[in-house]
Amino acid sequence: MRSDLPPFSADNREGLEYFVGQYPSPKDSMKTLILFLMGVVLGCTQTTEQIKSRRDTEAFRITLSVDSSDESKSRIESYIRRELRSLGDVTLVETNSSVAIRLVGIDLKSRADRPQGYAISVVVAAPFPARAYLGMPMFACLTEHDRKNVEEGLRKYELPEFHSLFVCGQDELKTSCDHIVAAVDSSVLEPQRKLNDTFRQLNNAIREQLRKTN
């Protein structure tokens, strides 16, 4: 404990004023807290943007791959693409996606080799947040060259977010594809929309409070 500090007691006005003077006023404390929270919010928002996109300002960037027979592949891909675009905040891309949807379809047939329907496996994954991961203190010692190499390697990994199997009859392929997109939207995309909205509202509230205190 420092010995040069004045004694703290109710009878020692000088010591009391010294200790009180070491702490900021309530207004300054509020500003500090707001600035801290804003930094946290903005930092979280940056990390979130590296995994998924913001609603209204940037669409979900989605890559779609379909592995199925020649007969059903084009139909499945067409139905899925159409439904994804109807969501309004989805952009289908070939690279640099924020969400990857992979479908594997199997044509179901009877023992007599007659078409019976389809089974479609659906996997949804997000790119590994390499840049956010490298921001951790344990990687601070890396050189810029090593950092780029590690980031490039980490980008090859993905985080699975959804997996399901859909089975339908011969005349129900479009309906099943509609159900697939609805499931992906409710299980993957909608939670991210709500998270982005929460960050946006909190960010706006902090900015408004900062405006009032200035």
C-alpha cells in the first residue's frame, strides 16, 4: 500500500477530498461506460459481420451446391434458388459467401426400379471466422506473413449450423424444396437477423446517449 497517500477518514477533510478527487464525476463515469459499451458493441458487430451479413444494408451471401442425378439436380437447384431469392435479403454467389448450403439428393426407386420420390440431405455451414480468431492475444506474436498464412488455412474450415434430411414423393419435389428453404430461413437466417437488429438497436441507443451527454 502506498505510504504517501493522506489518511482516509471522516475527520481528515484533506484525505477525504484526495480520495474523492481520484474518482471521476458521475457524468464522466457515464461517458466512460458508454464509450466502453460502444467499443464492445462495435467489436461484436465486426466479428458478426465476418460470419454472416447485416440485414437491410447487405444481403446474406449464399453459395448453393446440389449433388444429385441429372434428372433431379436441375429441378432441385431451380426450386431452391427461386425460394432463396424470394426471401428478399439473399444474394447467391460463387465465392466469398457468408452461408454455404449443400444438398445431396437421391432418387428413390422401388424394387421394380420405378421412381418413388426423393431424399435430400441438407447441410448449412458458415465460414470459420479466421480474422476474429486471429485477433485473440495468443496470436499477437505472429508476423504479418505468418498471420496471412494462418488466416488462409483457417478459411478452409467451416462451422456447421444446420443439417436435416427431407423425403418426399415423386410429385412433391417443389414442395419439399420450399420446406427446405423455410427450415434454413427459420433455423439459420432469422436468428442472425434478430442478432443484427439487437446490435443495431443497442448501437443506436448508445449513440443517442452519447449525444445527450455531450
